[in-house]
Amino acid sequence: MGLFKKTPQPEPQREQPKPEIQTEVTSVAVNLTDKMMKVELEDGKAFLDRAEVKGIDDRIRITSRGIVVAEITKRSKTYAELEPRIGQSAKDMAIEAKEGDYGAYFRVKLKFESTKITI
């Protein structure tokens, strides 16, 4: 009766490797002209805790909490630098007014954070 029927033995449980969570921070710094900036800085510096890079028609808009901070046209060198970041949200953004050989400009630093999970 029990000669040919064997009760199946449960397989030993293998330990599942714990996933590793890595956070990568990438910074992008661009120069914007006075015409590109849509806000006025009182002290020549500003820090925003969130920012979004949006592509609208042939322009890139940098917004923070619904406020348009800058608008970059396709003819600008900055457009090519920010084009891969369209649709991403930056963790923070720092703006600093500077004076250069060709006049006043704004140095904008965007810090992007991405999470990578490896098993």
C-alpha cells in the first residue's frame, strides 16, 4: 500500500538575498541669461527645495511648486544640457546671480536624486 507512494519532501527554504538600495545624486549646473529667468532675486541668491524640468512645445520650463522660475528656448546651449532631464524632478535648486565678461547671468544648480535597487 505505501510501497510506491512516497510523501513529497518539502524543499529546503533558500534564503532570499536582500535587495540593496542605492541612492545616486547627480548635479547639473547651467548658466541662464536675464531673459530666461522669470523670477526676480532680491539678494542675488535663492534656494528652492523642489523643482521640475518640463518640456512644453519647443521650450524647457523649470518650475517650483507651480511657479515658473525659468524658461529656456531651443536656440540656447542650456537647452541641450537640460533636454535629457525633461520630465524629472530635482530634489533642490540653487540660483546665484553672477557677473561675467558678457554681462550678468544666473548660475542654476539642480540636484537630481535617483534610487537604484539591486538584488
